[in-house]
Amino acid sequence: MRRDNRPAAVAFDGPASKNKLERARKHHSDVDEDDEVDTYFTYRPLSNLPTPPPTYKDPSSASQSPSSGEDDEHLMARFRGPAIHLVNLIPSAASLATASVPLVQALLTRADLPLETVALAVCILDSLDAKFARAWRLSCPLAPNTLMPTSKRHTLPPTPALYQAAQQQMLHIDSVRPELIILAAIVIAVKFTEDPQQPTYFYCFEWGNGLWSPDQLNTTERCIMEFLHYRIMPLCDEDCLADAMVDMQLAGQQRDSEFGSLQHQRPRAVSPTARFGPSHSRSKTMVPSTPTLGLGLSLTPAETP
């Protein structure tokens, strides 16, 4: 049997139903206008570049710092004095850049060597002078791993010869961190005392944290050995090593005393470019007479740094 739906349809013909329909149409028109306004103000033209694929980000690594330097490492307190003393033994003519004590302390922390081995590295550095600095500045490679750019998609690489020449003009020996000399002295001391038979890239990446290339480390080692005439045994004298141990200990103590005294002293006027760095003055710089090397050899005035 067929049902008659006419009464239900007639129910919409009343005045109340007409008012409801009018309000509904008005409401929908207002909503449509709001959507059109929002769409107009939020519309941005599409980019001509292709959409890159989505990248995965590890949530655990997102909160970490992107660069892992010496600030993120746990520095051993017992290497603070040796780091200060080693930094002050770098020949002043080797580089215009300022060596970093925390960086050297992080290097020593990663190596975790006996203090006797570090003392031998101190004796090696104490024997270097301006003559070594000149030879090192002329022979050390200038970051060869950064000369050629990485290949990118849709990008034509420049001419290798022209790009390399341009990069060589931009680079300078002062762009090489001078802590490389400390690393080379430590490696020489380790090879002489322990002979671990490790490749060069091990010291560069495990101890040096990838700041220098194997070519730079090998060249620096060669410059040191040539300057010392390949004689390391005289530097292993017990008195020399004992003095180095005492100097490293005094360096840490003097750093603490200077830092404490600065908190009670009135600051003095200094130049805007001056920078204070707590450090330990090595013994040979405190003697106004003829400077001597770690081997006890006198320097001529022309070789005095």
C-alpha cells in the first residue's frame, strides 16, 4: 500500500517553517562568506619548486645540540692544569689564532693518557721556537678536505682548477687551529712511550674530534721531529719530566688563584679588543736573560720569538 506523504510536506508550508528555512539559509550564507574570506587571506600561490620528500627526525636527537663540541663533553678536572700549560707552550709565532684551553682539555680527556706521557709532550712543546713556527706555517696543508664542494642535484659543479685556486686564496694558515701542534706533540709522546700502532686518522678523529686532517697531523709531526733532529730521548730525562709535572700542577692552581683574586679586585681599564684568559706563564718566559730550549741549548737573538 502506498503511503501519502503530502501531510508531512504540507507541514513545511506554515509560517513557522518558513521562518526556520529563512534563518537556515541566512546562517549558511554567513558561513560561506566567512569561509571565502578566510580562504582569500590564507591563500598563497604554489611554489614552482618540487615538493621535497618528508624527512624523519629522531625525537631524542631533536632536543640535543646540533654541534657536539667540548662544551657537551665531560672534561676531566685533572687535565685542566696540563691543558693550560700546553696552550701557553705553543710558539707565539705559529698562529695569530688564540688556542682554546677547553678544547685541549677535551682532547686530553678523550685520549686519557698518563700524566707522565703528557709531561713528555710538554717537554716537546717547550723545545719549539719561532724557527719551527715558520717552517710549520709554510708546510702545513690548508684544510684539503674542504676544497671541493659536495655534489648537489640540479647544480653544475664549477671548474675544479678555478674553484681550488679561489679556495686557496681564501684560506690561510691562521685558519688552522693551533691546537694541532699540541695534538702532534701528544701523538709523538705516545708513539715514543707506548707505540700503539694506530693509524693517523685514529688520532685525528678519536682524539682531535675531526678538527684536522691526517695530512695536517702528519706534516706537523714531521716538522716537530725535524726541528728536534729526531731526538726524543734527551727529553725523557727524569728532572725534565718532573719539572713538567710540577708546572702542570702549578698551572691549575694558579688558574684557580687568579680567578679568585679577580673577583675581589677592581677591574682596570683595558682596550676594547683585549681578552683575558687565565693561564700559566712558563718558566723560560719569566727569565729576562738569553732564552733557552728544553734541551738546554741557547738561542741566537735572530731566533728569539
